[in-house]
Amino acid sequence: MSDVVVARWIAASPPTVFAFFTDVERWTAWQGVGGTVDARAGGSLRVIMPDAAAASGRFIEVVPPRRIVFTWGWEGNGIPIPPGSSIVTIELEPAGSGTMVRLTHSGLQPADVRELHRSGWERYLDRLARRATGEDPGPDRYDDLHIRLSAVAWWPWLATGVRSVGVTIRGRIRSSGPGSPTSGRVGSIWLGCAGRTGSPVQTAAAAATGGPAQGCGCAPTVG
């Protein structure tokens, strides 16, 4: 199955929540730092992320305040989800004193790409829930090591059997491991893989703890 489904209850009415999908100022109050939002059937969508990656597509269906459907894909950064190749459907249903938001993102392959998008949408619906109720979620930025896009960019190399490949990522490193010597440091990480038994997500995640990647003998270098 290639769908990602994320649901959130938001303490605001469907019209209030829907409004955050209708223009770029309100959209970027919860996702991205700029772009274009022309919320009508056939209208363009482009969201520029804090790391300068851009997602773009077109609106397919806009039914205030219940449903919005648009295509979604990444512009030239190596992720195998080009513009127009996947579809996001957002459904809003009254639920008690608020709104149940159900987001379905279809057409995501392989599994690593699907799971990375799932974590991203979970984060952004949390931000939307705060913004729609009048809270300030703060600027959209990546203070932590942002592996969501960079790791997937070198997936095709592993899939074709290249025996050695690496990528350098800069950012703030936060480890979930207690007492990690890398936690909170700002620097660069070189991710390498001598084989294709470990996924890039596993390898990149291992970098945050300074340990070897699962499934292969790689040892990330933190600088």
C-alpha cells in the first residue's frame, strides 16, 4: 500500500481550518516559508521549505469547507516523487467542538519515502492544530538534523547496487540516546554505505547517535 494517512482533531471549526489551505500567508503560518497557493481547481501550489527544498503541484478539487485535493512532488532534489506524481487529499469533518482532519497522501514509493512523508505530515498537522486555535507554532525551521529529504536523495544509488556512496548533511544534531556526545552539536555528517543492505533512512538515523547503520557496516563521521 502506497498511502500515508494522518488524522488530527483540531479545536477549531471546519471553515477556520479550511482557511489555512486557501492562501500563501495562511498556509505558511503552519508549513513552509513561502511559495504560491492558488486554491481553485487547476490552480498552482508551490511550498518552499526552510531548507530551500520546494514541493509543487496543482489543486484538483476545492470544496469549502470540507475537502481539498492537490498533487504534490519535489523539484529536482533527488527524491523519487516529482511534481504531479502523488496526490494529497484533505478531508474536514465536524467533530464535537472542533474538526477532524484526515490527510491521505497517495502514490508514495518506496517504503522509506512513504515513512518520511508520514513523519513530515504528522509534524505539520501538529503545527496546523496550534495555529488554527490561535497559538503561534513559531517559524517553520529545522533546528535538528534534517534527514527527511537528504537521506532519500541517494536511495537510487543504493537501489542500483553501487558499493560506496555518501552524502554530507549540515545541521544541528539531536540524539535520542542518553549522554550522546553529538547531541546539540552543529556540524556536518558524512553518511556512507558500503552495500545496499541498510536503507538510507537507517543509515542517516544512525548518524544522530554516532552508531553504525543498521544492516550494513557503515560508521557515520560527525564533524
